[in-house]
Amino acid sequence: MTKLGQQIAIGYYRTKFKVLSALSNRKAAELALDLFTTPQFRYKKPLPEVFNESEKLQFKLHGETVTGYRWNRDGHRKVLIVHGFNSSVAKFDRYIKPLMKKGYEVLAFDAPAHGYSTGKTLNAVMFKEMVEYIHKEYGPIRSYMGHSFGGLAICLALEEIEHTDDCHVVLIAPATESKTAIDIFFSFMKLNEGVRKEFDDYIYRLKNKPSEWYSVSRAVKNLKAKILWCHDENDTMTPWKDAKKVMDEKHYNIEFIVTKGLGHRRIYRDNNVSKAIIEFL
């Protein structure tokens, strides 16, 4: 979508929310939740060359077909790559061969509504369940790498998956606080507090948990895994201020790499960051 097209779409939704909320905050909240969980972009380009060497995998999750890839089957350690919102595992091709060289079996899946998987929406519960299913069906997974929303999915899943400190987790610009993401969305769409209350009620009904529960900072307190957390100070998508609070807590099992000027997406393409991630995993 062009910038002009994006501006038109934003203006359309802001007007629609204004009209709808005047009639019903609940209806406006339903639309807000649908928009919040619907990716605006889908990766459909030809896959990078390394994907030609993979074994294609598929499974069903909530009626949707999840498409994934496996390299170096029966490697001595299994690593799972989990992408973020509006992204695809295709964006992480630079990590695959270095991990294979370490003798690892590499697994990577497009989440529902992303890449070559089917679906229209993706929420944290579904994403968490995807990670849990992959661990059960293709695991055991002992190393994880997740970017943005994928980092949150991994942390929520590991609260349910039995693991030890032999488990290694790389979090790249993780969606540290879901509440922050919702705050940004509501501010951007200029939605009122009445709509927010209904929106929060919908989230609570998913798993009888408030939006604050869907939090990396909360979940990591329950993890035994060794964690490498990579975050950029200029990240505007998953703000550094949320991550810094976790760093200031000085968890014994979390090591931080803090960059400046790479932002939310260039950080996982940076050569120095990539090298540190490969070594840690």
C-alpha cells in the first residue's frame, strides 16, 4: 500500500470509529479488535534461496493452515525462529545456514495470517498456542529466537512448556508490554475511553486475563531459560522504556545487547547483532 493509500485508510477508519462509537462503544471495540489483530501486510514474495533446501511442513491451528520449514532434520539441537507481526520467517533467512553449521535442526513457521499461512487475524493466545504445538509436534525445542510479537509468543508459551536453564531464548525487540501496543493503537486511531473499556473486556474474555498479563516483563520472571535480549534505544514500535525497566531489574538469566540507531527491524539484520545471536544460541 502506498503512503497516500495508508493515509486514506487511516482517515477512513478514524471517521468510521467516530461514527460507530457514537452509536455503540461495543461495536466500535469489535472493529478495533479486528483491526488491531489484522496484519496490514503479507509477505508473498518468492522465498529466499535457502528455503529451497528446506522440508515444507504444515499443520492446522484453529482451522487455519500454518506453513513452516525445516532444515537439517535430526540435528543435535532444535531451534525455532518466530517472526513478528506484519512479517514472515522469510525475513530471517540470514540465520538459517549459520545455525545449520552449528549442527542444529532449524524450524521456522509463518504464523496464521502471515506469509504463506492462511488466516486473517492473529492474537497473542493463538500465537502462543502455535509455539506450544510446534514444541509438542516437532520438538523438543531447546533454542528459540523471536522478534517483536514473536518474542511475546515464545515467553507466554515457555510459561507452559517444561524447560531448564539449558533452554536458550533470544528476544529481539520483543513486544514487552501489550498494554503499550494497545495504548499506541488507541492514541493513533483517536479512540475514546468507552471503546477502550469494551476492548479490554474482549481481551479479558479470551483467557480470563487482562491485557497487562500479555507481557514479556511479567512472563520472564517465570522462565528458567537463559535469555539474550536485543533492543534498540530508538525503537518506536516496542519502546525501549519498557525494555529498560526489565534490564533495571537485573534478572540473573537475562543478558542485554542495547543498540542505538537500528530501530525495530534493522536490528535483526545488523551483522554484529546477528553474530551475537548465533553464538548465544
